[in-house]
Amino acid sequence: MAADRSTESRRLAPVLLILAILVVTVLDSTTGPELHISAFMGIAPLYAALRCPFRQTLLVAAVFVVCLTYVDIFTVPDWAPASRVVGIFGVFLVAAFSLVLCRTRLQREALHARTSLVADTVQRAMLRELPLSAGAVDAYGFYVSAQEGARVGGDIYEASDTPYGLRLMIGDVQGKGMPAIGAGLEVLVAFREAAQHQESLESVADRMEQALARYNTRSAEEGTDERFVTALLMEVRGTDGAAEGRVLSCGHIPYYLVRHGEVHERREGEGALPLGLGALSGEPRHSVRVHPEPDDWIVLCTDGVTEARGKDGEFYPLAERLAGWTHLEPAELARTLRADLEGFTGGRLKDDATVLVVRRRTHPAPDTQLSMARAAAA
């Protein structure tokens, strides 16, 4: 509806501007020379340049030139010839500037559209679209870049069904927006590879650390900023009551466990330094064993959510909000959380924000449903 109103207002804008120019021209023609209202009508083509397509802007500018030239020649009899020339020259100058401004705006909009298309392609290649499906779980959520005009940035996430069970990862690259993409991509690719071939979460984290170290070495040689990455890795092996999990945090913020309708902030596996800083301590990372229950579901996020501030400067109360939404299905919870976060901050996020709502699937995956349907038909 908002888009329809915006399109309608753009269609009406040139009509209203031309009517305004004509009305002012008539007033100037019927009143005394001491009331020169049309001198203020230069705003009309300039406004058209900011809001209308080029042809409509050209039409408004042409009407402006004809009407103002008529006014300067025929309705101001006491002007000297030099004053008339200056007035007419100013009219043409305003019209020409409005056309150049319109052309420049349209070129920038076209460039932005192409950049957005490239960013969408990068996003699909770098981050899988939500919701994710891996093994017996679905991960709903959202990702919002804090950098204006960017579709991707410094937050990364992944869920993989591996020979060692389900593995989840969420990470936050130092910095935000487009400059953090390179480091995030290196770590993400390393996780995807290591998760399939490394038996322990500690080994997966080591591979991610090594990939980031290589990236930082190249960055230092090129004179660009080195980065570190906070990350939370989770693993679940087995099913239902026999399931066993492990958690390893590389300097990441806590996650939230929803069990029997209650929200618990969990800090298992904390204490290790972020990826890229592990060499400072020299101590190996260690995962922590957890015992998931069949009906558990978890919420993973980056600090762009928990450190988002409202108008009064207060941090976003994620745990409090989740406690009131435990009855919602994951997809609805993700939509509700995003809308509430944007309302809380007034749409002004200071950092990239990512949320994953992870829950065991209560129905067959789409591929499984299709296979079952085909088997039944056969």
C-alpha cells in the first residue's frame, strides 16, 4: 500500500507543479509589477528533478522557462533590457541545473540498483537464505546489515548436517557492513569445510582460526585492517532422549535456551578468545557438554541485537521479550522479534544484527514429503 501511494504521488507531482507554475504566472500577469511571485517558482523544476523521471522533469522545466520568460518580458514594464536578460538567463540556468540534477539522480539510482543486485548475489553465495534446514532441525531468523545500502556485512551463520551430527555456527566479525565481508567469508568457508571432516568442535574452531590468520596476514601486507571474529559453535549427536550436545564459544555472547516455556540464558563454553586472537593466550579451546531435551529450542544472536539501544539509551531486552513469545512458532517468532527490534530502535541499528531461532522439526522436511508422496503414488 505504501508503495502504491508513493507511485501515485510521483505521477501527480509533475501535474501539480505545472498547475502551480501556471497559477503563479496568471497572478503575476494580473497583478502589479511590484508583486513578482514567479521569482520563487524556481523551486518547481528543482523539486521535479528530485522526484520525477527525466521526461517529466523536462516538461516541468519547459513550462517553467516559457512562463517565466513571458513574465519577465511582458509583466515587468519598468525593467531595463539588461535586467530582463539577467532574469531570463537565470530562468534558463535554473531549468538546465534541474535537468542535470535529475540526470545525476537517475544515474545514481541505477548504480544503486546494480549494486543491490550484486549484493544480493553475494549474499546468496555467502549466506544461505533463511530459514535453514539441516538434519532434523529448522533455523528461522533474520539478518540485517547496519550499513545503509548494504545487504551483507559482518555477521555469519550456518547449519550443517555432518557425519558427526548437526553443527551450528553463528559469528560476528569485528566491524560492520561491507568492510567486514572478507573476513566473514574466510571463516564461514572454513567452517563449512571443517564441519564435514573434523571430529571435534575444537578442531573445527582451529581450522576457522587458521583461515582467519591467513586472511589477516594478507590484510597486513595490503595495508588494510586485520579482523577478529566472535563465534559460537554447537553440535548435537544422536536423536531425542539419546541426544548429546557440545557448545564452544569463541568470545561470543550467550545463547538462549527455551525449555518448558521458560527462557534461560546459557553461557556454556565461554572463556576462549575470539577467532584471530587465539595466539595471544596460547591455550587450546575446549567445548562443554550439554544435554538437550527433545522439546528444547534455542535462540542464537549477535550483539547487534542485545546491544541495540532504544530512544532512552536502554539496551534491547531480548530475554524479556522472548519470555513473552515462547508460545509462537519459530517463523512467527522471528518476524515478531525483527519488527519489535526495529520499533525499539526506530529503525536505526548501529551494528549488524542476526537472530537464529532453532527448533527440532515437527514435520518432515519438504524433500522428505515429496519423496513420501512419490512413493505413495508409485
